[in-house]
Amino acid sequence: MATSSSSRGLPTDLALPIPGERMTDDYLRTLGRFAFLWGWPLVNMHNRLSIMEQVPAPGLLGGVVPAAPPGSLGMLRDYIVPEERLVACPNQDVVYGLGILDARRGPSVIQVPDFGGRFWVYQLVDQRTESFGRLGAMYGTEPGCYLLAPDDWEGEVPEGIADVLRYDTRIAACIPRTFMNDTDEDRAALRPLIDQIMAYPLAEFTGRPRTTDWARAPHYPAGEATSGERETRWVDPETFFDLLPAVLEEVPPRAGEEALYALVRSLTDEAARNPAAAEVLRATAADADATLLQELFEFRNIGVPLDHHWSTQRNGAAFGGDYLSRTAMGRANIFVNLPGETAYFYQDLDRDGELLDGEHGCTLTFPPGALPPVKGFWSVTLYNEHHFFQPNDLNRYSLGTKNQDLRFAPDGSLTLHAGAKPPADPADRPNWLPAPAGRFSLYLRAYWPDPEALDGTWQPPAVVRTAL
């Protein structure tokens, strides 16, 4: 019979490894690489809070990106523009909002207007980028005011609050998404609803919903937040292990993670005590950032493989112990929705396994009756090699439900074109996604997906390279 550690006289809560134990450079590099993979999303969120702490009131960074002090949110009034760099893989089918929560500041109220039959979802994620609440059309959420509160908040819930949604990390995010057709009429219809989407500290709650004129939202200098070609660098490997001790306090271990936390703490403790160890960990983080994290940035290297070189993921915002997916999604396109809210399909390659390239161009043909199966909407978005929009004269970055002028074939099939040059037939121009001359990716979203989009019954068709 096996003997338990307690029966041998050893304490069952022994921290591993033993404090002060020697750690070789190879050991530090081996575990440090894992710690960087594991902790990258947590540090990412930590640093997003530090940016929002500098924003004086809800508004727009650089006139481009919604931003607000912790505990509140900012809203756009139209599709996001190509200059955005705070979040990779933006969606040009919805009007976005963004707010960061800080548990140390207490609860916040978030308002849900009456969207009628319009698709909408408010994404609520904690510092692990995991969902902690369900607000959206697919949940039958009623209009009203909802409270977003830290787990340990014990205050009184005032009259007028429909429900309390709790998170157990210091930092969380709320990201409203509201579908909008690409027409002036729908923009006009949506804007009164947008003005009712607000979040603010509980102390400001009057018992009734408020409105604001987001057309008057102030603009703030963005610094480097909306410049360059790549996503804002939220995680600096030089400071990663310096920040990690604070982040470990902000994100409590879940059941079964206690030993993992002890192991990671042993690295940060060693770095604090030993400058040589700190330097090894800094170098390890820099190497992992340039290799491992860059590899996970490419869609073809992550997720669940599907036919025709597509890939998907089926545990977005519900990663649990799947640290690989949590960081891969965070690096490639952070803030993915729960599977029941959105099914995602990623593509870097054509049917023959060649990288997508705008000089060649390609087509994507949905057979009759085989459009993405959704209750909400679907779209195909084209991103450049950095997972952002490549500016084009049409200001067109996605095609799908929002487009009222797509051209269907007589048999009901739909062919979308992507490439640096428009299709030869002018009648196909409404179905064209302009691409950069170099590499690009295609990204199919199915909002409020039917089961067939989640269980593999339905899969996207092959991407076929067109002749030069």
C-alpha cells in the first residue's frame, strides 16, 4: 500500500521547491519559458489597466479607440477604423465598446438598452480572459442595469439592479458588441441605442438608466497606442518577471493550481534574491517572446485543425487549464467570445497549403444553402500579416450579413474574392475583399452559431488560388 506524505512525517502543504534551493540556469530557462507562456495573458491584462488609469474620462484614444477610466467604458458610434492597434483582429461588423474593471475600486453598473431584434452581446472576461457573465441576445437578457462586482464585495445591491455578475480577479474587461448593417439607415437607427450603453461606478448609480452623447466623446492623445504596424506591445519581456509577483496576487489560483503558483513564485523569489537568475529569466522571456509567442501568433499553428487548412477553437473565454489555447488566442486575437456566442475559423493557407498572398488572389465559394449557420450574423474578414486592416480605397475589410449588395450566383452559391486586384468581372466587385500585395489571412466569424458550426458538421469551404 502506498504511504501518504503525512504518514511519513512530511507536511502536506510543503511549498515546492524548497525556499532557497539552488536553481541552475537550464532549470530557470526551462521553467521560465513555461511561466512566460502561462502568465502572458495575465500580464497583458495587468498592463491594459495601467493604460486606462491614465484616461481622465470616457472617450477615444487618438480619436480611434474607445477608452475610459477603470470602472467605466467608452463607445464607438461606427465600425472600428484601420488605425486601431490596441486589439488585434478587430471586427468591422459591430460597433464596439471597451471598459476595464478594477476590483479595488468596487462594483460598476452596466446598462443594457432594449435592442429589439438586433444582435448584441456584452463580453465579460476576467484577468484570465475567461467569461464571468452572460449578457446578450442569445441569453434572452432583459434590458436594464446590471452590476459587475468583485467576488469579495459585500455591499448592498440597490433597487433597480437586474442581476449581479461577479469576477474573482483584480482586473476584468467589458466589451459591448452591437451588430450594424453597412447602411446609413442602420447607423442612424443604432445610434440612439449606442447612447444608452454606459458603465460607471456603483456610487454614480441613480436607480435609473442614463444616456450620454457619444458623438461628443473627448479625444485623448494615444502616444504609440494607435501607431506602428503591430498590436500595442502589452507584454514587455524585459519587465515580465518583475511584474509577475503582483499579477500572482491579482489572479488567485483555481482549484488544482496551487502547486503551479508555488512553482512560479519560486522563480520570481529567486530572481528577487539573485541578480544573475533575474538576468537569465529576462533573457528567457525575450527568447520565448521572439520564438514561442511569435509561432502562436500564426493562425496555422494554433487551434483545432479542420478541412482545407482551416482551424478553429472551441473553448474561447472558457480555457480552464488549457494554458496553450489561452495564450495562443491572446497572442493572435485576444478577447474571443464564448463558443455559444461566436464560432471562429482561421485561415492562412489556400487549398494547396500555400500562404495566402494578395498578388495571387483567391476565392471562397459557399455552395447553395451552405452559408455559415447562425442565428446572429456571419462575416469573412481579411487581415494583413499583422492581423489588422490594410487600408484600401473602398474602406472594406469584411463581407457577410452586413452587406446588402452581395452578388449570389443563379444557383444560390456565393463566391467571395480576395486579392490585391479586383475581380475581372465588374459585377463581382461587391464580393471583393481588397488585400495587401503580400501575405494576408482570412477570418470567418459566426455569431450566435448553430450547433453545426460548433461540432464540425459545417466547415468553411476551401480557399482556391486564382490565376495571375
